[in-house]
Amino acid sequence: MWKVLIADDEPKIRRGLKASIERARPDMTVVAEAEDGAMALELAERERPDILFIDIRMPIMNGLELIERIAAERRDCVIIVVSGHDEFEYAKKALQLKVFEYLLKPVSRDALAAVLARADAELAGTRRQDLYLAWAREQLAKNMPLLREQFLRDWVAARLSRSEIDEQVEFLGLRIADDPSMAVIHLVERVLASEASGERSRRLALYAVRSVVEEMLAALAPLTVFQDEHDNIVAITASPGSAWGQAISAIESRVSQSLAHGVIVASKHVAGGFAGVPEAYETLAAEIARKASFGSFVVLAQGYIDAHYADPDLSLEEVAAEAQISPGYLSRLLKQETGFSFVDYLARVRITQALQILNNPSMKIYEVAEAVGYQSQHYFSRAFKRVFGRSPVEYRKGGHP
């Protein structure tokens, strides 16, 4: 049902038009009549008519001014001029205002029926288009995260020209740092019992790692985080100087301790700024691939050791079971990747932690030993001196750099 407004200073004309419109088109209802332009504007704002019949010459505000005011606010209505004056200047101005039709009084029934039919088709088409545009906007908003993700994958894979990148960055509402740094984070996977449960667990783990990355780098705005085609998490942010290395270390520690997963991280400043992103990504992805070839099991083992070093019963067998490989194989990989046996690596982790605790003068040496997994102060002191070159007592007395 279309709503109609009639604006004309002659009551007889208004009555005649109203009767003719409702007789010709039962699907149209005259919801408002106005005898001057000011009243018509007020009624148009209140009633929101779909079709407006407007006379040119009216008191207070003439028809052309009224049309101009309405057209400035609305694009979804049909405006039909009904004038008793066949003057070129009126018609010219009406055309400039893009009125739907210019009718001369008296309006014949056939002419009115024809213009109403065209108005109906115009409004129906406009409504369909509005519905389609609303649907398209809804779909775009719904799929915007996927569009951003695909764009970022295409960008780092060097599949886009600079003009395409500029256009899509603006369209997708992305904020990319002018002088960026980049990190590629690879989740280390365990061997799982079933393929189905493995895929589900991997997806959940990737989501969790991405959340950690976004949280730990949130202060380094503008920040862009996405998942590449190899299921690595990629972070692009402003170059923060020394804070960058600290943030990357914090990510590795947080994932290891909170999520019980290992990650391999490669990061660097992007030379060449915005244009250097694809090349930087290629370098980091290659570094991740090299590290992941054998290092994934080592990363898992290191993460588990870092989280459980305070357990005095921590053993190679326990760590190997967590990484789901044999103790002998893990021992060889640790030696190959770190240069230390399991026992030596564990000792270094414990002593590194002990150094921090020893700075607290209220902690006794035996308490420090127990805090880092040693049941014997004597054995702790021997291990400390072997790793650090001095005993814990000498360290506290200032015998350290």
C-alpha cells in the first residue's frame, strides 16, 4: 500500500485528485493534504509518503522550494508536479530537481492512471533494490572477517598489486603500520589418537594461540593478526624497538604455560615498510619451516620443561611421553637442537630461574633450591656452580657481573 500526499492551495483540486487516485488505484491511500508548502513539508516529514503531488504556486513556500527541501532529505519517494502553468522555466526547474512527472491541470483520468502505474513500478523497483542493498550490506558485514583474512593471505603471498592493496586496505577498514614488524607463529602439533579429534583439537589450539597473540601485542597498535594458508598465525604491528623482543618472548611463555602447547616463532622488522611485507613473510615462513622440521618435538619438550621445572621428579621419560616420542629420540633431538643433554638442559632452566629468586634476600638457599626442583641444597649448589661458575652463596655476596 503506497501512501500519497497532495499539496495544492485549491480545495477543489485536492478533492478531485484524492477521489481520482483512490478510484484508479485502490492500493494507494491519500494520507495527507496541504494547502501551502510549509504545511506540506511538515506533513511529509511526519507521514513519510511514497508519492507526492505538488502544485508549483502555493503560499508561504512554493512548490519548487518544497520539492528541493524534500529531495534533499529523501531519495525513496516519487514527486509529481501538478501545475496550471505551462511555463518553460517551471518545467526546466522541475527537471533539474529530478521530479518524476510534470502534469498540467486539469489532469485527465487516463494521464493520471498512467503516471500512477509508472510510479507504482518505480517504487516497487526501488524497494526491491533497497532490500537487495540491505541484504548485500548484511552479507558484507557478516563476511567481512573472511574477506579481511583472504586479503591478508593474498597480500603476504605477493598475489596483489600495490593499487589493489591500497584499495582493499581502505575498503576493508584495515589499519596497517607504516613502519611494521612481523611475527610468524607456528603451533607445534602432537601425534594424536584419531584424525577427527586431532583436527578438532588443532583448530581449538590455533584459536587459543591467536587469542594469546592478540592479547600480548594489543599495546603495539595498529595490530593486524591473521592465519595464513599454512595455519601459521601472522602478526603485523608497529615496530616497537626493544619491546618487540619482549612481547615475542612473552607469547612463547604464555602459550607454553597457559595452553600447554609449544610454538615456534620467527620475527623481524619489515625492511621497506608497507611494500616489504610479502618479502618479509616469505623469509619468516621459510625460517619457520626449517625450525619445524625437527624442532617441533624440541619446542614441545622445552615448553613442558619450562612449565614443570620445579617438579623434583621431572624426568626425560615424562617429557617424552608429553611430546609423544621415545625418550631416546627426544634425548638425541635435544642434544642436536640445543647442544645440551636433557639433564644439562633441565639444570640450566632451573638455575636460570634460581638466579631471579636469589635476588630476594628473604629466601634462604635451601628454599631457593626447593623452589626450582632440587631436594638437596648441596646438589643445587653443585649444579649452580657447574652452570654459572660460582656457588649460590658467592652469587649473593656479589660475585656476579
